Amino acid sequence: MAEDRKPGRGEPAGTALESGEPRKPSPREQEWESRILKPTLEKSPERQAEFTTISGHPIRCLHTPADITNIDFESEIGYPGQPPYTRGIHSTMYRSRLWTMRQFAGFGTPEDTNQRFRYLLEQGQTGLSVAFDLPTLMGYDSDHPLSEGEVGKCGVAISSLADMETLFDKIPLADVTTSMTINSPAAVIWAMYLAVAEKQGASWQKISGTIQNDILKEYIAQKEYIYPPAPSMRLVIDTFEFGVQHTPRFNSISISGYHIREAGSTAIQELAFTLRDGMEYVEWALRRGLDIDEFGPRLSFFFNSHNDFFEEIAKFRAARRIWNQVTRERYGAKNPRTWALRFHTQTAGCSLTAQQPYNNVVRTALQALAAVLGGTQSLHTNSLDEAWALPTEFAATLALRTQQIIAHESGVTNTVDPLGGSYFVESLTGEVERAAMDYIEKIDSLGGMVAAVERGYPQREIAEASYRYQMAVDRKEKIIVGVNEYAAEDQPIDILKIDETVATRQKDRLRKVRADRSQEAVTRSLDALRRAAQGEENLMPHIYEAVKSYATLGEISDAMREVFGTYEEIAIT
């Protein structure tokens, strides 16, 4: 374990005193502390030695104007819809338009998931979000030997354009935004989506949505990578370039902190590593010769909303402030749409428990509320059965209703940034920002995020943070209701089960696709893709032609595996 950390690294101390400016309580506050607080504590001591956020950040007993005396309202808080965007990227926020309610869904065959999509849209969901199964995420077809036992289990199985056509059957892509959580094979899956849009007659100039396409966080946290970092980054930048030319309303990446947090990071690590990943993509795109104000407005982010209500809100506010600063000062962006960080939020799957699963409804509601108060543009709420299986229709509906109740019954959407000006929230936002910048500067000193990943730096930091948190849970310094305190005998719940007939149906479909397609066209397109991969041209047009010939995901991924090789992570010691 690392020792002698600076505040803000891994276990952020980050109090107002550590900002470089001494905290100066007023005479009235000092009088209150000596005359009121001290005698009270002598009679009734606080119930624990130290109060901290879930990430281990110390929290003061009381926040007052003394905590924000060094904050300049105009330059650090400001007004919504203009820099520094601390209070939100739109001037009216949810008074004009609610966030997109985008429930993550996908299981079994494309037919199964299509049915769930259409059901959720009927229930008031306002955007689609596709979960893919493990073989798809790793670039394997459903009939590959390594896919055995995994087809359709953690998401929908997609092996060819035929699958994608079925997935979006009777769903007009011109009228709905779609997010796809896919990374190493993102270019291939996106090409399939674009081909379906073309077949539907939907203009590429008008369709909108997001591909996750964030390979750096795969190396850092989720580990669903195929190729080494350099060719993987090439594919990401190829999608940036192709998107600028052909799909001006489609987000070519969703830079994800969600999986970093799910791997055990602190809130500050999640923020810092996610933004530094974003900076890395910008730098690679600039080296390609792209204009930041052309691709920058199509960069989106994806954050986790965990249990610590105020820490999460501060994280979201700090994220916008940092991104505004780095795009303008470091990269010279001139377009306000480049400066404004847009993000999707998902409530914290890692916080949900198999024990007493109905407690998860409460956790999710609080996490979703934090995301809304933090100014999210899009939101997924996890289901109560998250720790057991993919969501049942009942659980998915209840999760969607959670968002709808916040939107229409809580009153929090009636004013913009209702927590703006809070002594606690504003001071915590500043502390989170400073601690995240410490991390960003450290990664800069290592030569950037790709270099840091290759040295195992973020992976090691997350592993250590995860270990510290688990030790705190084991010592009951952090209470998880129903797990290490208030345990009770669990009652069984209904769960969604994916049987092995899914794999059989997928294999049958693949056999038909291969029998019906032109093998000559497939061979020609795959050969062209291999040749292009050996050079420097953009691979998206070649991937698109392969997809349209009904070459499978596995065949296209293998063509690039032959050229790029595969990646093996270094051991972290």
C-alpha cells in the first residue's frame, strides 16, 4: 500500500484549510463555538470520532460564510448556461426540458430486447440505452467457443447487421436517441446502427445518440479491451473524424467514470480519471489534425451517482467547472458548446445489495435525486434486483417511475441549481475540484493517461481505494444497511432468467446470415479493412462496408486482431 499521500490522492483530506487559504471564522461564529457548541459536546459527544464522505473526505460540523470567503461568485459559481457552468449548462435547466430518462436495457436475443425497448417507451422512457452481452463486448460472435454460456446473459447478443435490424424493428431511429454501451468494438456496432438508420430512411445528419467508445476506462477499470492502446485510440479518433463529417448530432464518445467508480474508486478518483481520459482523447484528436471546436461539442461524459448525496452533487458541479477551464485554457477552444460538459448519470450498481433488495429502491432514489440536483442531462436508475440479475419488467418499471416521481412530484425541477450558494455545497465543490486537479497534474507528469495506464498508475490507485473502503465496512466505520448492520432474513424475489435457448436461436440466425449473404462481398470488404488497418487511413468507411455485406462482428474484429494484435494487462504489484 502506498504511504505518505498528498491530500486529494486516493484518500482526499480536502478541507477548506487545505486550499491554501486559512479559514477565518467570524467573531460571531467563534462565540457560537465556545458558548453553544463546546458545552453541548461536553454533555453529548458526537457519535463518532470523525465524519467523512463515503470517499473518506473529512466533513466539518458546520459550514458558514467563512467557508466561501475565497470563492468569487462571478468566476467560480456564476449563472447557469454560461461559464464556468458550475450551476448547469442550460440557463433554464429542467424548467424548459427534463433530463432524458434513458433506462439501460438489453438481454437475450434482439427480439427479447426489442420487446423491452418498446415497453419502456410506452411507459414514458424518453431515450434508449443498449446493454450488450459479454461476447459482443469482446468482439466475438454468438457461436464462438469463448461465447459458450454467455450469450444474452448480461445484455443483448449482437453478431451481425441482421441482429441490429431486429433490435430496432418498429423503432424509428429518426425519432429516438440511442445510447450504446460498447467500447472495443464500438466502431463496428456504430456502423451497424448507421446501416439500420440508412435502411429506415433516417438521415445521418439528423439521427442522434451516443456510443460509449471509451477504451481508456476499459484498461483502467472494466477490462473489456481487445487491442493494444495505440490502435484502440486510433479507432476512437477515427469515429471522431467520421462523426464530424457525417453525423453532426451523434456523440462519438461517452467518456465514462461510471465503471471507474464501480471498480472501487473514490468520487475524486472517478472525476479526475474521467476528465483526464477526456483530455487524452482531445490530445490524440488534435494530433490527428482535427479542430477541437468541430469534434468537442460531440464529446459527452458518463458519471456514477453513489450514496454520498452532497459529495456526488459537488462532483458533478466541479466536473463542469474543470472541463470549462481545460478546454479553454489548455486547448484554446472557442466554441461555448465545447466548453460545456454534458453528461449522463447512472445510479451506483456497486452500492446495491443482494441482502434486503427492496432497500435498493431507497438508495437508487437518493442517488437519482443527487444526479438531478447536480444537473445531469440524462439518467438511468438501477433496479432493485441489480445484485441478483438483469431487471425484470416490474423492477425496470419501478426504476423508471423513480425518475418520473422526482421529475413531476418532488419540486426540485422548479428552480435552477437549488443548492447553489450553500456554504457546504460550494466549499465542497471547490475542495473536490482542487483534489481532482492534483490527480490530473500527477497524470500529466507521467506523460498522459495512456502512459499512466501502461504503468498501472490509475489501476493501483483504484485498487487501494477499494481496499480501504472495504476495511472501513468490515470495521463498521461505514454502515451498509442490511449487510453489516440491521441484518435480517431475506425473502426471495422474482428474477429474470436467461436460458440456453437464446444461444441456440442466435446460432441458428448466424447460420442463416452466412448462408444468405454474398461470401465474395464479405471477403472483399474484410480484405480491404485489413489493408487499411496496416496503413493510416480512417477505418470507419471500411468497417461500414463490411457491416453492410453482413460480415459478422467477430469476423470484422478478427480482421483487425490480425493486424493490431491483442492486449495483455501488466501485473500490478
